[in-house]
Amino acid sequence: MPVTVLVHLSGEDPVVGEVEELPAPTDTIITVNNPRRRDGKDLPYIQGNVVTVVWPMHRINFIEIMPTAEEEKLIGFVRE
């Protein structure tokens, strides 16, 4: 099952995409499917028909794992 992630690249805006599995500490690359900006628009430095991108891990500052729709239902907005 693909996991949606927010990849923070060095010197670039964050990229949203899906990965088949999260990278292990020993991995040197990350393969991201359907890369796009946070607002869903295409990345200006990638061709419009590209569906998979491979980035070296040394270009990545950190990776955020986005919650699934099921997880969002479990933890909702709580007002005090």
C-alpha cells in the first residue's frame, strides 16, 4: 500500500508523492511516485509526463509521513 510523504529537498520547495515503502536508514535513494507541489501543481523542474522520480538521500533534509484518510477519522479536531 503506497504511503503519501512530504519530502523536503535541500534548497527546493517540499514535494508531495507516494512511496511503496519508507526508506531504510541504509538506503541511498528514494523513489517517489506522482511527485507534485503541496498545492497539487506540477514541479517546474520535472517534465509534465514524469510519474516516478528517484532522488539521492543526500539531497533530502527530512521526510514527513502524511496521515491516511482512515487515520484522520480516528483523530479529529478537539475543542477545549
